[in-house]
Amino acid sequence: MPNRWAVASGNWSNTATWNSGATLGLPTASDDVYANRFNIILDQDISVNVLAARDLAGTASHGGTFITSGSRTIETFGSGTYGGFWVQVGSLSPITSSCALVVTGSDTVNIKAVRIASAPNAGGALPTSSIAIKSSGITNISASNSIQGITGPAISISSGSAGVSGGTCNIQTPVILGDTFGGGGAQRMAIVMGAINGYTINITGSVQDGSNFQGNGILNGSAGTTNLVINISGSIISDSNVNPILLSAGSTTVNVTGSVATTGSSTAAAISVTSGIFANININGNVISGVASAVISVLPGTSSISGSIYASPFSPGVQFTSATHLLNASGPFYNSGGRNAVYAPIFQLISGSTPTWTFDTETYAEQRTLYTQNYPGNFPSASNVRQGIVFGDTNQFTGTVAIPPTGSVLKGVPVDNTTGSASFDVQSVWNIDTNNLTTTGSLGVRLKNVATVATDGAAIASKGNL
């Protein structure tokens, strides 16, 4: 790719800001663009291959940054390990830690990328993020491949001490994950948050952990955080010793639509809340534990889980250890190896839910399932059960089907669990008591008016003639 670099601080739109600007003009979509220790104001929409705050041997020095001004669209096409935003930390002299892109103000900024990752090396300097969001406006981030921490965070939100009041960050990407490459002990999360007040993060995509030190997908560790809301549409999966989501300060609400699970030999919860003021965790999906519980919180709060909760032989599915934390859940619940699916001091069933809870027996030879009174079960409908028969696990149903006795059903015709026994032949007709056939138009009524030899003879005898 062609390389371009700044030769002075100033506006992107000024050709004097760039090397050979008078002849080459402004950087283009095919260029790797270096800040070269200068601060460049993005006063127009841009498309480049890479925005870099790192060095370029013999040409550009590491440091400097690109700063948004107004509502902007920034697009990068870099798809390699370090994506479209390059930063550098290390033992180079002097050591600097500069973000490739800083989003400021209260405007709407759209960031489009194939991949967003962090620094390519670590050598003792403090880690820095590739993108720093210090905005109370709306930041839309789309990464078609992934967002991943490597030596530093890929994205920091208000990592400065001043913090952000209000604002929204919308993130769309297949996966957010921590570092899987290895290296030193620097922070390696994908997204880290600082002092944020009333901020909302909406994520569409899964969140996973990395396998290296502090390789969280999302970390909030700032005591200045208040009323942070994280909405995630996608799964949260832990498969190592690092938490995909770690909350250790402030007050936060996490809303998840998707499964939350620790898999394999993972020893870290998928969502872990270790300290702070309060944390509400709401999940619409299944919660599955591995070696570690899928969800752990030590803080007060009110949480809700609509979906199955599975324990493992090692851990409960969820653990809420604060004496004042309220958990509402719908079930079903599945114990395993004697471990309860739910560990919570205050636990209530969600209204209208019909859960079951499966327990081990003391010998582990079999399991028993408990049902709530309103559980529909696999019962037949009342219209398929004999009239008057009471059934159901709490005798809540009464059958309505009327079954005639066998003597009222023609012989040989199936009825109930046998066949009818009633017979009907010519003799049966003659044996009918005609005194009971009194309905108008019935055989009995009509036979009363039928002339016979006996009745005609009697009439002649009484009259003497016809």
C-alpha cells in the first residue's frame, strides 16, 4: 500500500498537512496514513486503508493522532492482524502512547472497518487503545470481521479522567474478544470503559474472552462509572481463564439477548461482577455453566433470567452472593452433580412461567423433576378423559367425555375398552311396550287408530249393521 504521513498538525483537508501534498493531494482509500507525532483534525469524511499512530521506519515517528470534528464517517479497509487502526507501545525512545483515532464532541460519528484491533507489540509502555471515544454524541462502529484486543484495548470509551456524560455507542461485529496472541502482561481487552455517566453501549455480535492476561471482551473498572447500560444481542462465551465481561466498579445494567455460557474447562465466568455499587443482569436466553458459573455477581441489584439455567458438577449456573440481590427467573432449572442451578439469597419465579426443576437423588443413580402447580405437563385434554374423572398432578382437571354403558350400545360395536352388548331384532320390536309409545306420530299412537277384524266386528255387533 502507498504510505502518506503528516508533516504538520492541521486539518485533513489541507494539502499542506501532508507529505508531497502539493503534488499527491490528500490521502486516498489505498493509503496507509501516519500521524507522525502530529494531531490531525478530521474536518471531512475519509476513506483510507489504515490510520496509524505508529512509526514507519525512516519516514514517520510513532505518536500523534487523528481527531474527529463534527459529524463524520471514517472508513478503513485494513484486514490484517492489526486491522485498520494502528497504534504502538513499546520501548522506543521516547515512549509514547497515542490512539490512532479520537472521537470527540457531541456529534454522530460513523466508523466502518473490516477489523479493529490494538497495538502490535508490547515493551513496557502503558497500553493504549486504537480508538478512543470521548464523546457525548452517537458513535456507530461497524467491523465486518472482529474487534479484538491484542496488547492494548481495541476501543476505549472515555478512558480520560474527565469522563463522558451521556452518549451512545452502537457496535456491530460478528465477535468481540480479548487477546489470543500472547505476550507481556499488558491489558488486552477488546473494549475498556473509563468514567462514564449515563452512557449506553448497544452491541450486535457475540462477546468472548481471550486466552491471555486481562484478555476480556469488555472491561469496566472505573470507579467514576454511573448508570452504564450495556445491551448485547448475541452470545457471551467463556472458554479460558478470562472473563468475556468483567465489571469491577460503578453501577451497571447488562441486558443480553442470547445464551451465556462457560464451555469446556473454562475457569472464568462469562459475566463477572467483582466490585462496585450495584449491577443488574438481565438475560433472555439459556445460561450454562462449565467449570465456572456462567454468571457471578457480588453486588446488590435486581436481575432477570428468562431461559433454562444449567449447573455443572463444578458450579451453579448463576451465583448472586449479595444478601440484597433479587433474581427473578423463569426456568426450567437443571441441577448437576449435586450443584444447584441457582445460588441466590432472594429468588422468585417470573409470573406466568411454568418452570420445572431437576434434582439429583442422593445416589446419583437417577434424577427427579419438580413441577409447579400451573405446569401444563403432558396431560390429555379434559375432552379426552371420561366424564367425572379428576386428573393432573394437583387434580386440577376433570374429564368431560360421556361414555355410554355397554348395554346401550349395539352388540359388537366398540365402546370404551370393550364392545356393546345390546341386541335388536324383529322380536325386540314386538316386545316393545306400546303403552309407552305415546309421542305424537309414534307407532303406538298410530296403531290406536288402525282398524282390525276384531274392532270392525265389534262395531257391526253394536250397531246391527254398518
